[in-house]
Amino acid sequence: MASQPVTWSSVMKAARGVLTTARHTLTVFGLSAVAMIALLYSRPDFAKRVSDFLNPHQSVPAPVAANAPVQLVAARDTNTVATASADDKAKSRSTRQQKYVTDWLARRYRVAGDAANMFVSTAYSTAHEIKLDPLLILAVMAIESGLNPFAESPMGAQGLMQVMSKVHSDKFQQVGGSKAALNPVTNIRVGAQILKDYVNRTGSVEGALKSYVGAGAADDDSGYGSKVLTEYKRLKQVASGKNVPIYFPPAQPAVPSTTLKTVSTQPKPDAPSVVAAHGDSQNGETVAGL
């Protein structure tokens, strides 16, 4: 056969044989690949083992470590959003309370809405700074001056909180002197700080109010504390959204029988009850005086 000449037909037959073999081989490999893909898809555990076999040096904890900073950032962002949401709710609630209180005080004491809003806003900001209930500050303002920033008593107590500027001149030095007592914002801040000092000194709101009106050493404060606390309770109801009337019948204070004989029909200006109400007291303290 080696001596037989190579013809064109023999070459073509050989080429067709090679192509046929190659085609059959590719078909077998293709069918095998499809079968393997189907097996890996249907058996995830087998696919994992194959992957581990093909990549023996791959570390499993690596993706977790890589994602750790992302997870920490996500957690921090979540906490920040939650805190911001809580702050927004608290701010919204405080703003709503201030609006209720402002509207009620403006109607009750016939004060312009803008002025009442300034008084209430200042009381809330001051109370936040010195850690005191803003409604207590507003109650003292209401009873002391009826929200009249230019009120002045015969004893010299001035402004919304009826502060004795002469007694507390040191507290007004940094805000313009005693003339600043008629500045509503300054008067509220100074008066609120004095009230806070009395709360710390006496240990109670009742004791603080008694000292504030100048009756620290007296047996009673002529009903001053009761008036302030009554107004304070009304303001708390207003702040909670309740519909509180603005007019109330005047209270009839009970007069002790032992004093009926000494009470005249026309009390003198220097009578003890009048003097105590305007800042003087038996122990030398004055209205809002330390």
C-alpha cells in the first residue's frame, strides 16, 4: 500500500474522516458540559464542593470581613436616623404645646399674639437651659404681672416676673443694668433663675414660691402659692391639648375668725398683707429676692 500513489480522492476521504471525528468529539463534549451545568444547578452542595476543589486557597471569612465596615456604617446610619426621628418628634411635640399655651395665654390675658409667642418661646428656652418647667415660669408671670412687661409694684418690683431690680442689680449688670428689668426677655431670664435658686434652696416648688413672694419666714403666703399652682395646673392641661376655659370665677379666700376683728374696711398701704404681696417680708427678703 505504501507503493500505491496518493490520489485526490484518498485525501478527501481522510479529511472527511477527521472532520467527522472532530464533530463527534465536540458533540460529546457539548453534551457533557450541558449535563454538568444541569447537575451543578440542581445540586448546590455539589457545586460548592466543586468550587472548593477548584479553588482550594479561597478563604471563606474574607467576604464577611470585607462587608464588616459596610455593616457598621449601616448600623450607625440606622441609629442616627432613629435619633433624628426621635428628636424631630420631641421638637414637634414641644412646638405644638407652645402653640396651645400661646393661644390660651393671649386670649386669657388679652395680649397680642406675637407678644405672647415671644414670652412663651423665651420661657421655654430659658427653662431648657436652667432645667425648670417652662409652664411654672409662665404661671408665675401670669400671677405676678398678668403678662404685662411694663408692670411695676409700689415696692419697685418690675416686669413680667416682678423682679426687684435694685435688690438684684448684680444679675442685671451683664445685660445692661437695672433698666433692662423692663426688657421682657431679660426679665424672664433673671426671674426664672431666681425662682430656680429658690427651688434648689428650699427643695420644693411650694417653698420656692413662698420665698419668691417674700414670705419665706411667714406662716403663709396669703394664697400666692396656691394661685400660681392653680394656674400651673391649667397650663399643663392646655399644653396637653385640652379645652380649658379662659374665665374663672374669683376665688373667695377664707379669712380666719381670729383676724376678722383686726381687718378694717380700708386697709392701709403699709398693711402686712399688702406689703408682702409687693415684695417686703418679715425676714428682709423681697419679691424674687435672694
